Amino acid sequence: MLPTKRNAKHNSVREVEGSFPIHFHYTAGISTEKFFLGLKEKKILGNTCATCNFTYLPPKIFCEDCFAELGNDTYKEVPQTGILESYTEIYYDFRGDKLETPYFLALIKVDETDTMFYHKLIDTENPKIGMKVSAIWNDDRKGSIHDLNGFKGI
Amino acid sequence: MELRGTKLSNDEFLNKVLSVTYYPELDYAWATGVAITKFLNGLKEGVIYGTKCNECSRVVCPPRMFCEECHTPMNEYVELPQTGIINTFSLAYIRTDATRRDKAEIPAVIDIDGTTISPSGFLHLINEDTPHDKVKVNAKVKAVWKSPEERKGDITDIKYFDIMED
Amino acid sequence: MKGKKVGMVSVGLTKFMRRAKETPKELAYYSAKMALDNAGITRKDVDGVIIGSAPDAFDGVHQKHEYLTDGSGGFNLPTMRGYVGGGTGVFSPIQGWYSVASGMNDVVLITTEEKMSTIQPSAQAGFLTIFDNMIERNLGPNLVWIFALEMKRYMEKHGIPKEHIASVSVKNKGNALDHPSAMLGQKLTIEQVMNSEVLADPVHLLDISPVADGAVSFVMMSEDKIKEFGIPLDQVAWVDGVGWNVDTTIWTNRDLYYPKYVEKAAKQAYNMAGQKDHSPETLRKWLSFAEPYDPFNYKELHHLEGLQLFGKGEAPRAAFEGVTARDSDFPVTPSGGLLGVGNPIAAAAGMKAAEVYLQLTGQAGKRQIPKDVTRGLAQAWGDLMQVGTVLVMKGGQVQ
């Protein structure tokens, strides 16, 4: 079933309407701050657990498997290319409104990493799982996930 | 033991370290359900309803659809008096959003007359113009209503409770 | 005692902070790793993970257990989250106990975490969402109102002077000066507490614990594993009894002067430990000390009465007279409590359970109770004031 905007009111049921007057301020934290600062410099930073020979992207302060702490010396720049592992085309926004221009979200295995990276797939006419993709940068970089516009099929 | 954690000032937290701010766009419409719909519709008519349990004979307020003790249906609605006693109260200078007010509002648990357990009633407000030395635990109070035109089936259809003079 | 014998063998804590730079899962990692290191084991030795965290709204992450899993060491392991509001931090080690006592797991890693700085503009705005939406929210309540109403009822019922209650803030914030996690240890006078800003009479600013960010972890294991790892018994605290209870959710239909649900939870724990005499004098000898939940100063006293450690209405005078000081007959909240160490909800009650472990194993440093301690209790309380959780532990060499 497609998501629909909530607009139908049933007269037989009484409702109390409300919203939660809150918002959230998330610190990027230790590892994601390093990652964001890297993006600002047009670098994609991962980090590697030497024991498990496993590279995380985005980086983490710990290896989720052996639970070793991944310190400053574990970070490294990874290539700006990767493989398209999966994608989906988005037709509706969060509110259930149909988008004028659908867009692609993708899972990308960035080269020399062992995790999936989640971002937009852009400027790609005929996406195919297994195709090579390359990072496209935003000219106005502020240290956020939007410093990358997305990945483009090569 | 060397304990870890990086303390931030409010300025560092909001403006210096990298962060993401998110405003959730969520609205809710809570169905008021069987018993509270009856209660709210009653308020619109200027009536305070409770319910009676046919199993344990308790009369309670606010009304519920089931008795939480017997776990049996509770469907006998009882019109209760519009009076009660202050079970407990506070002189509150802090609003919902943690901002302060100069004049206290007076939230109280009102133990409604005609119920058979104590306390049994609901959270409401005592008239905030009442001199504070008159507001006491166990003081008798009565409901003061909005006009019938203003009432919409909400807890605020009762404007507040007034202390009854002896 | 039912089931297999279960011991707590280590704890890990972060600092408690008003605002942490670390993400919730990074805080969880700090405490979880520290608990593993202190136990001398690794994640590979763990076969079950338990996560305790209070409302998702504070960290701003829905399904916080899923989000916290990797930081808490739960990757590829059976992981669960129990949630009973403020009662969670003591409930999590209770879950640790039953998952080992049942034979389900041999070694469990437990993490309690909260990052309350995320929610804006204030934690109060999030607490609004726990009120009834039909008949309470439109009255514009603040969570402090509820505590004020309960405190007022308690004081009226027993004729308690405010000074007696204020003495708990002085004691706990003083004790917290010696706690390395503490964010608000300070030397105060009763007058300073009494003269602090009135928020909702009778609640003043210094009657309340501060919201915080932090994490606390534990390792618990079966007796067989303790032997297998060669963990010395002086580093072990055995679980002696546990209990928890929930009262009616219609809080305006409950006499707030006395926490019956705490009484029921406590008696369940005492009976499980084989302690059938529940008179205050006997219990204060049987237990060496207690860490009751103290988000507000009066709550420590209210809970001491529910725990049967003092008669109804008798705890305030005892506290005022110094009976519950760290170096006195019956130390209460030697840690400094939520009032002094801070109140990152689930982690705050976790800190109380950790204090019982640290005191029983002689690792409490400057906070170590001067007399011999053989048995201690941690208790927490939560939801909309109707959940009680109780954990009793005894020293590793206590029969």
C-alpha cells in the first residue's frame, strides 16, 4: 500500500491531536566528526581494525567484532570509487507526497573497505548492480554527509 | 580507574563540535477510546462521570473500560458530584517548557466525591487567584465550568476548582 | 535462591556530563570495554548482551537498543533491552541475573546508557510526552509537578519538616565529591538547599538531580565460569535477591505518600535471599548499606520506607540526624546518588547497582564505607511513578 497523507477524519471516533514540541541536536561524536572533517577536505576516511583486517566506512571508535579500540592511527583515506551493491528509486517523500523527480538511494561498497556505504546515486541513466561508481563532491562543503552529492555510475 | 567522556560547554555543544539537528515532523491523533470519550463528552455537558465495577463494586474516576484489579469489563457509568477534596497540590512556578512564571499555578490531585477508593480523581488546577494560605490538603473544592458554548469535550472544560467556604 | 548462582565480577563507568561529545554508542563502548577489561575477559567470552536505556526520545534514536547494540558488545550475540523507565538501570542487572540463573547464558555483558543532551529545547519537553494525552496534557503539566504533588502528600501525611528532606541533598552532593563520574559533587548547607529557587513548591532547584549523559556497564557470570576464569572471590558480588513490581498506571488513583510497589519488590527480593524478617531494625543489620533511587531528595526517604529499612515517616528524621551518613550506622547512597553524581536515567540507576558492587568488593576508593560491608541493595523507580526494581547483592566470600 502506498503511504497516504493523513486527512480522513472519522466522525465516530474522538481524537485528541498533538505533536511533541521537541527537536534533536546530535553530536557527530569522535569518529564521525573525523569523517565529516575529512569530507570537507574532499577525503573519504575509513578506519581499519588490524586484528580483524576489516575496514569500516564510516569509521568507528571500536571494532564491533573484536571490540578493540580504533585509535587515531587507524584512520586512512580510502578510494573515491566503489561498486554499486544495491539501489532503490524513491517516488514519495516522508509525508506521502509524490515527488516530481524521483531519485535513487544506493548501497555502495567503496573500494578497500569492508562495509556498505549509504548515499544517493546521481546522474546515472541505467543503474546496474555491480557497476563501478565514483564520488561526486559538493562545492560548498561544511563537514556533513551533504559534502558528497552522491555517487555516479562510471 | 580512568573514566572517559568529553565534556562540552553549551556553546561547544551547539556551535563548535560537528553535529546534526533534526526536527521530527510528527503529528499524532490519539483516539480517546471508550471510557475517556464518555468522560470527555460528559464534561461538555457539565457532568463528571466515573465507572462502577460490577465485580468488586468500586466506583472510580476517571472512568475506565475495565477494572484493573478484577480485569473484568467496567461498563456502568456513574454521574459523580462536582465536588471533591484536594488530595495533594503544588504551587508551580515552572511551565511545561521549563520557563518560569511569576504567579504560581496550582496543580492538584482532586479526589472526587462519590468514588469509593481514595484517592480517585484526576489532575486539575485550583483557581490561581486563591490566597495560598487557603489551599490545603483535604480542603473541599468544587468544579468551576466554562460556559456551555465554550465547552468542547476537553479536560479544560472545567476551568479550575474553587475552594469551598465552610 | 532460585536457579544457578550468579555473580557480578566487574563494572565500567564513563564520566557523567551535562553534554558529552561522544555519541550514545561511543559512551556505551567506553563503559562496556572497561567492564570487560576489569573482568579480564574479552567480547569473545560473552554469550549474551543486555541493554538498558530509558525513553528513546532522550537520545533521539528510535529503537535505541538496536542502535546501541554494537557499542554494547552485542554484535552477533543474543541481545535484549528491558525498559521500565527510571527503574531500568537496576532492572538491567536483574535481567543479567535471570539470563544466567536460568542457564540460558554463562557470561553476560550489561550496559545502561542515556544521552539526554540530545533532546532540545530541554529534557522537560520530552517528559511531557509521558503524560496522558487525553486528560492531562492540555493542563500544561511539567514533570516536576508530579514530584511536587507526591512530595507534598508525603510531607503532609507525616508532618515532615522540609529541613529533614533537604539534608539528603547535602549528604548526597557531599558524597559525590569522591565519585570520579560525578558532575555535581559539592559542599552545601541545608539553608542553601532551602533557599534555592522554588520550581513547584515544595520542590526547590537543589532538591532535584541534574539531567546528564553517561553509561555504566557490568559483567555477570555463573559460579562455574567465575571458577573457570579464576576470578578471585574478593572481586565478586553474588546476586542474593531480586524483585520488581508495578502499581496502577492511573497515578491519580494511588495515595502517593507511600510506594507500595517498592515494598512489594523489596519483599520479593528479601524472601528470595531467605530473609523473612522484614522489620526495619533486622533489615538494617542484614544489609550493610543501601543505594535507593534519589532523583529528588525526598525520593531517597520515600524509598527507604518502601524498602522497609525505616518505618513510615521515620526516614527523614534519621537522615537529618546523620544515621544515613557514609561513616554512620547505616550508610545510604555512599555513591553520591543521582543528586550528586548526575541523572542519565538508565545509567544513573546503573551507577547505583555499580556502587553496591564496588563497595562489596572494596573498590570504592575514597567512598569506601569505613565499616565492614557484607550485603548491599540498589533500588530504582520509574515509569509514571509506579515501578520499583530491587537488587540485593552480597560479598564474594559471604555464605
